[in-house]
Amino acid sequence: MDHAETNDHGPEGAKSSVRNLLKGAGLRPTRQRVALASLLFARGNRHISAEILHEEAMIHRVPVSLATVYNTLHQFTGAGLLREVVVDGSKTYFDTNTDDHHHFYVEDDNVVIDIPPDSVTVDALPTPPPGMEITRVDVVVRLRRIPGRN
Amino acid sequence: MDHAETNDHGPEGAKSSVRNLLKGAGLRPTRQRVALASLLFARGNRHISAEILHEEAMIHRVPVSLATVYNTLHQFTGAGLLREVVVDGSKTYFDTNTDDHHHFYVEDDNVVIDIPPDSVTVDALPTPPPGMEITRVDVVVRLRRIPGRN
DNA sequence: ATTTGTGCAAATCGTTTGCATCTGA
DNA sequence: TCAGATGCAAACGATTTGCACAAAT
């Protein structure tokens, strides 16, 4: 699938596959999008907020504004590359895993963790009200640290 | 409609039970709390945002500031009279039903609906990561209007 | 060259807080 | 009385938007 081709933007050969990913999604592979997509998809499944992604971009010396990070995350979501995860009223998380799966949420730490695909099952889905259809079922298992342990 | 906000001395069934509710929860039954609690608990299970509750209070000519509505909702939640429902990243809903149950969420309309208690079942709960315990499991069934119907 | 994306700062939205004033037990 | 509650407005954090400029095709 991905060929590490000659690349003038640093040691990461993943960038050309990222370009294809973006093109396939109908998004122009601009410098910023490629850089952000690399950060997002290079290290497996991630749950990230705009702010954190922006910080990472800074660390990797990718000059992007926070506004562009927000825009980009939404574009990626619209293109099906990301999925929004709602676990908390005040912050939005984006999940690089777009498959059907559910989440743990550690409220103390604001951390989102994937639940392995087969360890939760929702059965007997309720009948939606008339004129409505189910678009998705989200399960959030809320966790807290057990006091007195580490 | 009823005129719950008049200060007559007659027996007000709903109002006095609301006072007891508040007292039982360790909250002083102030004018505003009684009024808000009446609005919240008088008509069965509700899913309400601070803004909507504030509007209702205005309609019923209960002078409360939006800040007090927020404070009150959180106090009620802390006292176990309400439950916060997280279905949407941008708004907080409060549920007058504190029993274990789950929700439909109509994304087009920002409406929260209770799912009847037995029509969803989550089984095979996942093992939490070490040092963590499950505090709650939330299921949100997202709905959308079927286009071309009413 | 044209179209599309970006950066910045200012604007917006929901929510919280500080503080002077009021009120219920 | 007097701790506790309220109102207002200002503060806040997360997200969005408007517009001049820059980059990709």
C-alpha cells in the first residue's frame, strides 16, 4: 500500500501515504494537513483534542494555528478519517479509529481509552420513535481511579 | 397553567412536597429553588438545559438569573436530585430521572429522550484497566429524522 | 491564474465566578 | 442574627468566523 518515497520534509516516510489518504478523501494535501495527518495517524489509535494536537504540532515544529487545527479536524471528520467522541460536556475528542467501538472515559484524568471490540455488547436495541432512524450507538464506560492504589 | 408563584398561604400540595424534597436533600428551600424544583419535577421526567429552564422560569414569572439556574442545577445534581446527561459536546442536559437508564438523542433537534428501561441491555462489561473501577455505563442511541417523512 | 486553505484576532457560545446585597432559619 | 443564597456583570475556556494573505493545482 504505502511506499516510502523520496520526501523532502524530514525523516518520516509516512508522509506520502498520508498524501494518498488525503487525496482519497478529496482533501488537498497541503503542508499543514499532511503534517497533522501524520501526527494523527502515525502512532496507532489516538484520542486527541484540538489543543493537544496543536501542542504536538508545535513540538514537532509544524507551524499551524489553533484555528487551522480545529478546521482540519472537522474536515477530517467530514471526510470519514476521524470520528468525534462525546464523553464530556466541555471538550471534544477526535478518534483516529473510525470502526464501530466504544470507550472508557477516566473522568479524573480526562482520558479516553478504546474498549476492545468484543468486550461490550449492546443487545435488544430499542425501537426508535416514529420517523427516526438510528445513526449510531455510543457506549461510554466511565471510570475512576480506585482510591488508595496506584 | 397553574400559578405556583403567588404568595398566598393556602395549601400548595406540589409546593410543600418540593420543600420536603429540598430539605431532605439538605438544601434550603429558598424561593428560587422551590420554583425551579417545581418546574423541574412537576411534569414527569424531563431533560433540560440551563437555558431552557431559565426561559421557563421567565415565562412563569419567576425572577431568577441564569447564573442562579446554573448554580441550582449543579446543587440539585450534587444532592442526587438530578443527573447530568452527556450527549453533545456543546450543551449540558440535566435529567430529572436519576434511575439507571439510557437515552436517545435526536441530533437534528437537540432533543434527549429516555429509552425505556428494558429495551437496551449492555452485557459483557469490559474489565477496567488496573486501578480503575466503573462508575457508570452510559448508552446513547443517536437518531436522525428519516428524510422525506414527517 | 484561479481556487482553496491558512493565520490571526476578534467574536461567539455556554458556563463559572467575584462580590455586594438580600433572605430564610 | 448571620450563614448561606442570589443577582449581576465581568471573567472564562473552548470553539468559530471574517478577512487579508499564501499556497496548491
